[in-house]
Amino acid sequence: MRPEVDLLLCCADTSIDAARAERIRTLLRTDLDWGYLLQTAGRHGVMPLLSRSLHTGFPADVPQTILEELRHRSRANAARNLFLTDELLKLLTLLEAHTISALPYKGPALAASIYGNLALREFSDLDILVHERDYQRAQCLLSTSGYRLMNAFEWESTYLNDSGRVAVDLHQRMTPREFPSPLQFQDLWKRRQQMALLGTTVSTLSPEDTLLMLAVQTTKDAGTPYLQLARICDISQLLRAFPDLDLTALLRKSKQLGGERMVLFSLCLAHNLLGTPLPQHIVQKVRTQPTIDKLVVFADQRLFNCGERGADNQWSINQFRWLARERLRDKLLPYYLRYVHSVLVPCSLDREFLALPHGFAFLYYGIRPIRLLCKYSLLLFKGHLGTRIS
Amino acid sequence: MLAPETVLHPHPSLVFTQLDDTEAVLLHLDTKRYYTLNETGTRIWELLQQSRSAQEIALALQDNYALTDEEALPLLLAFVDELQQEGLVQQSSAP
């Protein structure tokens, strides 16, 4: 491990014990590549934590220019977070005025609930989850309130406001269909908790659901450049912020929802990377599931060198996701969607290919294979066969 | 000159967060300008948020930082002067 990565892991925390402080001092005496450290801290969203740890505990051991650079970035991040939090509050007020229940998660809500400080996380957009039945109304509302639709996926839409400063991810589900999440809006809403954001009370996920959400996001992004160290720091900080969290009950519930392995994997990853203390019963449970170790090794090895592994990456990620899910239906779903659903179920292209009168829509099930056969035979003939079927 | 009984309030468009124990950031939502406060500035800002008079804030500073009356009031006045120049505080007289 590079000393810069080691230093980052030691500093990406809100509490540093004596042993870790000694390790940091030792690392600060080595020949560090400060440019790489700052770049990696930025890529992993932990610059505020690094800045705070070095300023608070080791100001004499760090070059002054680096301290100033970190401070400058931290101030700008804090100001941006305040601005985004204010925008989030405006959006929540707007949604509420139109009787749309909404749950902010990640972003400002997570920073305030687990760090108690908006300045200690980095976030670039606002994630808002609404009920599937309200999704279209919420989309219309954003579109008529100065937000421009940038991308629409089956599970979320991304928006940018007119000034280009505020990005919003509006979700009807937390994850794509091919990576099913055990978290549904109606259940999250029933268990929601109130919290204060800039003096305003808002609803957000309960601590238990927050841990489950972080575990799902960590598993979904493991092995890809989207997984940041910051996510793992969030897990560690959540356990510190809510020491009474009933992990036994949480694991029982997540097992019912098909998410136990994701929770155990995330907890172990936090333990391995950041030294997050885990209760003995969790450690014992992990020992009975050797798969967890394999998952942790996979994510650990790729966290700081993602993208350097070339073509085996997607294959490895598929294998990882297969192992990370415990229910056969969750394992098989991506393959069903990719190779069965996408081949058999008609889409808008089939309707464009041949317009049928209302009442004859069932015929598209026969037309689709014919259209695909024509399309891909032609592509094969031309030598341009792609991988996506549409 | 600020009268001792003057009550100071943060401008309603200001939002605040601490960076750590020694520094905080203020953002003016109308101008989108941000300001940093050092440890003493942060403490004064917290007291301003409680709608205290200048005299009460000066007394609190004396307690917090072991300052004399002659030291605390000029310190406060200089800080408030800077805040007023930037339009960050509004004042009213105590009832």
C-alpha cells in the first residue's frame, strides 16, 4: 500500500486514537507525494476529513502550503454544502406544498445526521426519494421549477437547475432494476426520522435504514470507480454516531429482505480499511460465511486502483454481485433482464417499426423477435454487432 | 458607535456551519459570498444567534476568554464593525 493511501485511511475519521496518531506521525516523516494524496482525497470524497485531522492533530508535521490548500478546499466545500442544503430545503418545501412525500438521503441529510456537521462530507448533488406513484408528478414539478432534465433512467432522473449549480437525482427507487434494493419508499417512510437541517425539521431515513442504504450503495458500486472511501467512512461514522444501533435486529431484517450479506460485507470492509470496531457477534457471524471475506478482498483490492484492471473488470464485477446477493432471484434478475426481458418484451422501437391499431398490441411479442433478427443480421453482416439489445 | 444595549441579529439570509473547533464558514445566500470565522468570531456568532445585546456578548467573551471589560468590548466592536460593513448583521435596541 502506498504511504499516501495509508495516511488517508488513518486520517479519514472524526476520532483518532493514540496508536493511529503515532502511525500518522510516522507516515508524515516519510517522503510523501502530496499531489497524489490531495488528488486521491478528492477522488474519494474525504478531503474535509483529511483536512480536519491534519489541522487538528498534526499542523507542525505538514507543509504549510498543503495545510492552506486543504483549508481552502474545506471552506469552499462547506460553503457549497450550505448552498446545496438551502436548495434542498426549498425543494422539499415545494414537494410538500404539492402533497408529495419525499425523503432526502445521502448529501446534506447524511452529513447532518451522522457527522452532525454539514462541512465534513463532500456532495455534488441532492438525492431525493419519492413514492413511485408520485414520481411523475415530482418530475413535472422539477421541470416547471427551473430544473432541466439531464438524464432519465428507469429508477431515477437527473436534473440541473438553470444556473447549473444544483444537480438533483430524483429517485423512484434507490437502485437500478437489475440491482434490486431491499429498501422500498413506503417502508422507509413509515420508519422515517425527523432531523434539523439549517434549523428546519425534515424527514430522513432512520439510522437502521441509513446503514442498509449505505450497504446497498457500497455493494452496488464495489469494483467500479463510483465507490469512494467516503462511503465506507459514512458506515464507520454511523456506527459511532448511533452506538445503540441494534445490529442483531438489523441483520435479521436485512436477511428477510435479502440484504444480510451486503450489510456484513460493508461492515467488514469498514473494519478492514478503517479499523471500525465490530461487535463480537458480528465477527462470529462473518466467520461462518467465507463469502464475505472474498467480497471484502475484491472491494479492498480495487478501491484505490479502479480502472487499472482493463477488460476483466465487468466480468469480475458480475461475479462479485453474484456472490454478494444471497437470494437466487436477486442473483438471476440482472441476467433475466439482460438476456430474456430485453429480447422478449416489446419496447417503443417495436411500436415505431410497425404501428398497430389499439387492441392488437399483443402482436408486438411476435413482431419483436422478427425486428431484432432483421436488425442484428444486418449489423452482423456489416460487422458492427453491439452488445445492447433494444 | 454601537450602544451597549443594542441587540444584534444575523442577517436572515446567512447560513452557518463549523469546520472544526477553530473555524466556521458563513454563507450569504443572496450574494453567494462566503466568510470564514476564527474561534473567537465563531463564539461571537453563536452569541449573536441568541439575540443577545452587545453588553451581554462582551460579558460572555470576558468569561470565555478571561478578558477584561476594556479588552472585550473593543474586540467585539471591531468584529461587529466588519460584519456590518459586509451586511452580515442587523441591529435593534433591546426592549
